[in-house]
Amino acid sequence: MGPITTEQNIRNVAVAGATGLLGSLVLKALIESGQFNVTMLGRAGRSDSPPPGAQLAIVDYSNTESLVKALHGQDAVVSTLSREATLLQIPLIDAAVAAGVKRFLPSEFGANLQNPNVRKLENYKNKVQVEDYLEERSRASGITYTYIYNNVLVDWATEKGVVLNLKHGHACLYNGGEQAVSMITVSTAAQAVAAVLTRSQDTKNRAVRIHEGLISQRQLLDYAKELELHTEWREDHVDLDELESRLREGQEPGVPNLSLFHAYAVKGAFSEGFGNQFGEEDNRLLGIQPWTADDVKKMLARIASSTA
């Protein structure tokens, strides 16, 4: 990321969910920026330990007093809580308001939830609930918020075999794989958090949409073939509407279906009409540089090496 202009009125930042992949990188980016006093919110009963440069505050998400105490004196809260813990952000927002926190960043880092088609997808129901609640509390209390949308976390999704399966030479191409969509690496998404808090006035009470480039699965597959990882690749073609319909047929009401949730997530990320092709305005604001073809190939080579 390139240099950004400082407009600092946020100094003390607490991070929830800092032990996960994204959360640990957010913590690292905030510390390395040198502009924030960083606190890691750890959970009681766990052996969480902060990295050098961060403090640790133990919290109980079922205890409002515990949360308020931990957030006292904090200017911002960044949540990177997992999908399963999404609704724990409700008491965290309440505690942030009670503690006088200025800015709250909920755990987004994915699809564009301000697109009406995305908001209807069942797997985003809890995230939509959190956004609606945060905006309600903002209107009543004055706490501000920023949503970070980055669509596909491409290195994570590739490591998981969602975009490409580099280990087995398999590509599951959604809707033909020709739709170019916004993608970003996890580390750049994490660095964007520090940039958002540094540009706090420009990012107040709105969504920022960021990416390192618009790229299709087909382009990624072509780059992977150039690396000569496999003598041949197996391609499967998946129509996402058909996949959703098939999975919904056997769905029992009220019973979680991870395959269906996965289909919804992929549909929001790759289907036309779901607001997954971002412009460059917020990239420029936050100093995010576009990647080159060589950058993408190096990323794929690194992932292939680590998953071999």
C-alpha cells in the first residue's frame, strides 16, 4: 500500500477476534503502522497472548460490564469475529456505546452487503442484522462506523480450494468462470483497516469498497497453467442458480446447511448483479495499489508451494 495522509483523531484501538487469520494480520498492521495503541480482546479461559506492541484485555461477551471495562478509553473497535460469532457483535456494540468509543468496524471483509441481492442471501442474515443494529445505535448515540467490503479474499479462497485447487489441479468454474470480480489478499485487507482509521473523517458512517484488481477465475486458471504445476487441469462448470435450487430442495426448515451457505457465499462473490465489481475511488483514498500479473502469479506460486 502507498502512503496516506494522516488525519489522526483515533489513537486507541481494540481488536476483537484477533487470533484468526484476518484478525492476527489486522493486529499486526495496526501495530506496524506506529499510529495506534493496540489492545487485543481475548476471551476468558483461553491462552490468548498478544504480540509485541499490543496489550491484552480479557472479556466475556455475555457480561456487559466486562466488555465496557475493556473498551473504556478506546477510540475504535475493530471486529474480525468469525461468521459463527457474528451476533456477539451486538453486545460488543452496546459496550462500545456505553464506553464512549468513537468508531466501530464490524466484521465484514467480504461481499457488498449494500447490494440488495446480497442482503437477501440467507448466509448474510446475521451480518445484515449487525449492520442495521449498528446504524440504529449510531443514530441514537453518535458512535460512527465503517464497513469494509473487499469481495473475495483471493489467497485464502485459493488455499481453501474455493477459487482454484492448486494442489490437485482442479478448477470449479462458477457460471463459466468468465466474470471478473473484485479480489484482494488478506494482508492488504488487513492493512486497509489501519488506513480507514487513519482517514477517519473520509470513512465515517459509510462503506469502503476495496480490491487489488478485477479478475476472473478463468484468468487465475490461465496464470496457474503458466506455472506448470500440473500436466493437465480438470475443469468442472457449476451454474450457481442450479446449485442453489438443488441444495434448497433437500433443506429442512431451521436446520443449518453448510453446503447451502457456501453456495450463497459463492453466488454473492461471483454472480452478475451482486455488486462485486468495485471501482477505484476507495483504493486511492486508502493507498491500495493495484496488483500486476506478476503479483498474481507469485501469489499462486507461494500458495502452491505451501499446499504441495
